Amino acid sequence: MRRAIALRKFEQVKSVIKIQKVWRCYKCQSIYMFITIDIITIQSIMRRWLSMRKIQYLKEEHRLFRSKCALQIQTHVRRIIAVRMYTQEKAAVQIQKTWRGYQGYTDYIFFIVDVVTIQNKIRQWLAVCKLKYLKDVVKTQVKIRQWLSR
């Protein structure tokens, strides 16, 4: 009876841990997605605003000055590309870090399950051995009583 209650309680704890894990994962993913969408939107607005400003500026200036602006645009685009590559690399590092944490967590859970399974099998084997011993004791007592009753 106690064992059944303990097993039920252990299963409940496992279920609670599983639910918490899934909820935390969902929560982190949704926060990450909202932050990413916000960053992309801001970048898009800023790039559009900068491009429109640059176009107006180029229309007003002289032809020689336009070639100088083309150089500035190239520099700016290279910087944007470099920032984007840095952001992607940073995101990749975050994904790798999260994945490694998840793998460690699942390895730990599988280890705990294996330990519990081994404990269960050992306790089962000990119970069977004790039962055999008690049966042998009862058989011996029956034989002694039969012999004494003669």
C-alpha cells in the first residue's frame, strides 16, 4: 500500500516536473519570438527611414557629391551586414546554449528513471528471495510439527 502511494506520488512529481519544463520552454520560446519580431520591425523601420532620408539628400546635391554619398551608402550597408551577421551568430550561440541545457536536463531525467528502475528491480528480487525463505521456514515448521505429533 505504501509502495503504491509512493509510486503514485513519484509519478505525480514526475508529471509536475514535465509540465513545468514544457511551460518554461513555451514561455521562453514565446518571449524570444516577440523580441525577435520587435527587433526586426524596428530594423525595418529604421532602414526604410534611413534610405528615404539618403535618397532625398542625394537628389538635392551635386553629381560629384552623389559619388561621395555612394561610398557612404556602401560603408553603411557593410556595417548593417556586419551587425546582422553578429546578431545571427549571437542567436546561434543562444540556441546552442539552450540546446545543451536541454540535453543535460533530459540526460539527468533519464538517469533518474534508470536509477528508480534499478531500485525497483532490486527490491522486487529481495522480496522474492524473502518469500522463498519464508516458504522454506514454513515447510520446515510443518515437517517438525508432523514429526512431533507422531
